[in-house]
Amino acid sequence: TGAQQSATVANPAPGASSDLLPHFQLEPEDVYIVKNKAVSLACRATPATQIYFKCNGEWVHQGDHVTQHSTDRSTGLPVMEVRIEVTRQQVEKIFGLEEYWCQCVAWSSSGTTKSQKAFVRIAYLRKNFEQEPTAREVSIEQGIVLPCRPPEGIPPAEVEWLRNEELVDPELDANVYVTPEHSLVLRQARLADTANYTCVAKNIVARRRSASAAITVYVNGGWSTWTQWSGCSTSCGRGWQKRSRTCTNPTPLNGGAFCEGQNVQKTACTTLCPVDGAWSEWSKWSECGAECTHWRSRECSEPAPRNGGRDCHGPELDTRNCTSELCTHAAPGTEDVALYVGLVAVAVCLVLLLLVGVLVYCRKKGGLDADVADSSILTAGFQPVSIKPSKADNPSLLTIQPDLSTTTMTYQGSLCPRQDGPAKLQLPNGHLLSPLGAGRHTLHHSSPAAEGADFVARLSTQSYFRSLPRGTNNMAYGTFNFLGGRLMIPNTGISLLIPPDAIPRGKIYEVYLTLHKQEEVRLPLAGCQTLLSPIVSCGPPGVLLTRPAILAMGHCVEASAENWSIRLKKQSCEGTWEDVLQLGAEPCTELYYCQLEAQACYVFTEQLGRFALVGESLSMAASKRLKLVLFAPAACPSLEYNIRVYCLSDTQDVLKEVIQLEKQLGGQLIGAPRVLHFKDSYHNLRLSIHDMPSSLWKSKLLASYQEIPFYHIWSGLQPFLHCTFTLERLSTSTCELACKIWVWQVEGDGQSFTVNFNIAKDTRFSDWLVPDEVGTPALVGPSAFKIPFLIRQKIISSLDPPGTRGADWRTLAQKLNLDSHLSFFASKASPTAMILNLWEAQHFPNGNLSQLAAAVAEVGKQDGALFSEAEC
């Protein structure tokens, strides 16, 4: 403004030097009149012969000037200083017309010079605030904004904040800042922020205080983890056991909500009662013996002691002399002859049994080894070359008879005679997986699975059917025998591998595999526990297998030993969930084992049932993977348009369900999915939309962002969490949408979606959707495995025994990066079979057999005698 700039204007006399023009050493400045006190204006110039003030275009009377003369010591030129006083009445005369201003004019022999204008204003500060802060109750870590608009005043009032009458200094507290509009912002409410807040406005006239606003920061209660189950209330028979938790994680404060739910859980328990043993009746006396004695016996069996009961006391054999009766001694030597005859008969029987066993073994050994090709039949030999019916007159065919109606799959390959020495896999110098030769190996496999309707009809007669999902979209089923097979639920990453000989020979099992929706099965979680995988059932329940089946399913955990405690849970027949395995700890049972990989886990189980993977965070650094997916309507006839942002657990089964749901809603994918690492920090997930062209679109949301509560996401029990952004086009001709959507966790990492989309025809992301998996959900017999049965058996028999130079199953596990599970493999009768089963579960149907063959070949190179060249 003109008041802040120098307005020096010179009018030089003709022929005068510009060096003699007056210049101002002091110019008048803006001043405020406080109450009724007059203000003083001054100016000083050199060289000057006259100085006068002009106010609002009129000269000030000469008598109102106070003049002072001096000399500039550095130049010797005369200096003149002039002062005037301005009163409140002078300023009020022109109030409302224009602002009151004054300016100096200095003369010298060379001309005149004008100073800058100085504005004189009447200072004031009104009493009432335009907006005052109000009392609020907020949850801990929630953001707070306290507005304050100070009273009108000249000069404008400065604002400061008081907390319990103490000054709030943003320089000392990073959690606090004051906006240019004077609002006080607390980024995250803390318990210490509970106080009375006052906005103070002040200028040179006065100091005004707003009404105090009471801020209460409350803490909602959270449950602690459950205690261990107490002992059974009775030492014998049916009783109760209980566990408890407290609302102390955290404790509710300042009126925060108390925890919802029960703090005590009870369950029925049964303690087996001890049964003391009791004697049965004495047997009849025996005949009188050679020593003129006879005996009788009894057993501790009515009842036998059990459950810690006491054993019977007293003798179980009673003898007495029988000389009171006729007692005759047998002829000497009779007993010895009978003894010798019995021993000879037993020896003859043992020899006969041994001969029969040797013959049977030789026949089986010769039949198997004569038909088993050496390891040179491994790459092409892993796949069937032709399918032909077996000939009954061919004695070299190795046929495994099925328990059901069967079809025959024939494998061709060269045959090698059985080598002498240890039963090791013989490899030639050629490629490990060379094509099979002209010989044939015949394997039978079970017939295809029963039709869905028949299978479900049979299931409906069982008691456990009530807990299974209806329909077959998330279910696979088949009929299996000792040859094993595989069940898969397409597009979910869930499968069940039943290895060969897992089902006893002569048995036929109808097996199912189902994926449960979270709302169908109640899985109780306590404290910081979270569901990390889908809930999967395989059955029928209670079926025991002779070898572990492998259940594969996805998970969403970013596993780290120091951040997580992960447990495999199984639902018992009574419906309660039990921990059967803690990952990373020594297993307490050999029935279960779990290998956790980056995206999936593989559960070895000898008991079928219902399983889920549950984790408990040990620190706030623990995180889960969320899949963020954006959908919007494929067509939009109206002005309103909705964008749905899904925050899903990063597993295939959940994504499959959302895709099916959106297809029903007519939605289409409008952005490539992103992965977000969601941490156990108790912070909510926030979503906001930005950078929309305001001339084409507007948001109908009232808030700047939306939130999904932390516990809704962390529990994992609500699979389809999403937020909807409702937008409005300003014209029906607008088809292009360009914006950015931010998704972030408070004080955590975030992801942004840059959306450039044509509502009418854009299908750029439609190809990303997971295509339907091609294949049969149930594969029975050899068709379910990539490794042919005979090749598999030869590898197992070669690598199970300890090898020289370490050429055995341990080396194979190391080559396949499975050496962290050696203790589990070693606990099984055939470690090599466990390794091959896991390889099948990991790599079916797209596994690279050449890599497996290379690993087997490297094992063979460690022992020259193990893989000598075989001439066939």
C-alpha cells in the first residue's frame, strides 16, 4: 500500500543541482490511537529550509508544528526536524469517508521533496468472539480440531491457546499445531490432553478470553488374552472347567466403553474315574502232578485296574499237596520224551514257515525289480506315453489290483535286471530323465468320483453334514483307495493330497474338501489373535490315515519368528477349537506338522477334520497382507457413480468370493490390485479421494476421509470390508474419470491408486481377474501325481537307507530347500516319501520335473557306487 512505500517526489528549480534536494532522514510511520491518547508524527530532512505536514490533502497550521534545527556533522548541511500531534477527534471527523493520513513536505533552494504517507487509525478490539471452541469427548489417538475465530479488531488480534491456564507452545510439543485460521489441532489425542482449553485474543487495546472448552480423552476397554483352562472341577466323572479374561488391554478410562462379551467361559469336562482291580474266581484244581501237587489260578480281571486304579493284592497261583488222594508217579522218562517230541514239531513248523516266507519274498522282489526301470527312465517317463489294456498272458506286467472298478493306464519303459548289492537307484551316465523304452508297466487307478448329487445325498445321512456348506461351488469330493489322489477347490489355492498307501489296502473312502465362509463357522479369537487362513474341512472326520495327507491353503501373514506366535487349530468332535500345533516349536504329537511358506502353508495330518491357521502378534511390528481392490459399475446411466474399495485378506479364496459378488452387482475392476502391510498398531485404516477435476466431478462425502476400524480388519473374521466413494458427474456427457485414491494406516505405510478410467467402455483391467482353473477337482490314482508310481518307489527304496557320503534323503531335502524340516521327515517310516509328497503338493500341476530329476542326479553324484551305469 501507499502507506508502506516511500512516496518521495522532487520538484527541482531550474538549473539547480540534484545533490541539494532535501532528503528525509526520518519519515512519519503508521500509528494507532489507543483510547483518547493523541499520537505524535515526526519527520527530519537535510538540507531543508522549511518542513510542513499535510494531512488528508490539507496543510496543517504552522502553529501546530514543533520545529527543531541542527547541523549534520558529517556534511555540515542544516537539518530540520518537525513534529505534530493528531487527536482522536481529528481522525473521527473523517471516519467512514476515508482513512486519515499525513505526509511531510520539505523545501530547499533546489526544490521540494515529499515523504511517505503515514496512516493514523483508531485501535479497538470487540468483546465477542466470532467462534469459540466447544467441549468434546474423543477416543485416544483420535485427531482433535478446536476452532477459534477472534473478535474483530484494529490491529487484528493475535491468538494464543491455554491448556489449564498454561500456554500451549507448538514449538515444544510436536503433537500440537495452530492453523492460519487460529484453530488448535491435536494430531493424536493422549490421556495427558484431557484439560480445559481457552482461546486468547489480544492486540494493543485489550486482551479477550473465550469460554473454556473441556476436552475429555477416553479409552475404550479391550480384552486381555484368555487364561489357561482350569483343571476339571471333579476328580472323577463329569465336571466343569473354566477360563477367564479381564478388560485390561487396555482398561477403560474417562468414560470409555467397557468390553463387550463374556469374561468367563465354561466347558464341560470328564475325568476318568480310577477303577481298582479285583480277582476273578479261582479256576478248578488241576490233576495231581508227578510231584503229588496240583494247582489253581485266578486273574485280576473282574474288573482289571484302569485309570490309575490299584492292582489286585495276593497270589494269582495257588498250589497244594494232593497226597491225601491216590498219587501215582509216571514211569521215568515219559515227560522227557513228550518234551523232545514237542520241540522237534515246533522246529519243523518254523522251518516250513521260513521257506514259505523266502519264496514269497523272492517272488515279489523278482517281480518288482524285474519291472522297475533304472533312473534313466525319469523325465519323459514321468508322463504316460500310451493307454492300452493290459494283457493277461504277459508275465512281466506289474499290476496293482484296485479295490474298485478300475481302468488301466500303461506306461512304457526299458527294463533293467535287478542289480546285486544294496537296493539303490541305478543311473546311467545319460540324462536322468531319458524317455522310456519298449517295455510296459501297468498301474490301475480308481474310477472317477461319484456324481455331486449322489455324493451329497450320502453325506446328508451323516451327523457332521449339518456343519458343511450347501452347494458344490466351494467343495470337492471323490472316492479313493490305497493308490491315493488329490482334491482341489478351483481358484482358491486349497487342495488335499492323499499320497499312495495313506488309505489301507482293502479300504475305500469317500473324501470331501470344503471351504467355509467365516459367517458359517464360529471361530473364537482372544486378545490379539487373528485369522490368517481360510477355514477348511476335509473328511469324513475321525478317519485315520496310515500316512499323512497334505492340506494346502493360502495365508496372509508376514511371518517373522520374533513378531508372531502362529498356531494350527482343529475343531474337535464336540465343536470346540483346539491348538494342535505351534509353528516353530517342537510338535507335541506326530499326527500334525505344518510348513509355512511366503504365500501358502502345507499341513501334514493323519487325521481329517476342520483346520484354520491363527496367529497372535508379539509386537506392533507384526503385519498382515491386505489386498486392495477397486470396483465400479460397468455402466452408469445416472449422474451418481460409486467406487468401492475392498480391503481383503491376501488369500485367493477371499478374492474369488469378491469377484463373484461384483459380477452379480455388475461391477468391473478399475485399477490394478495393490498389497498393503497392515500392522498391529491399533490404528484404523483410512481412505480418501483426491485430485478430481472440480469442473467435471464432485464428491458427495461430507468428511475428508473414511475409516475402517482396526479390529474389524485385524480379526480377519469380516472378509469383505470395503468403503464406498460416492461421486457425482456435473454432466451426463462426462465419461472420463481421473482421480487418486489413498489408502493408509495412521502412522503406517500407505498405497495410492491413480485412476484414469472411461466409464462407458474401459476394460483395461478386466484381464487381470483370476481365470477359472481348468481341470477336474478330483484326481484319483496315478493321474493325481506327476511322479510315476514305479519311479517314486525306486527313489524311495534308494534314498531311505543311510547312504555313503551322505547320499540319501537328507541330501535330497537340502537340494530341494527342505532341510529345515529334517526332524519331521526323520520321524516317519519313509522320509523320502514325505519329501516327494511335499514336492507334489507344492508343484502340481505345473511342477518342473527336470529340476527334481537334477536334484536326484546330484544326490547320486555324491556316491559313485550308488549310481553306476546299468546295461539293460
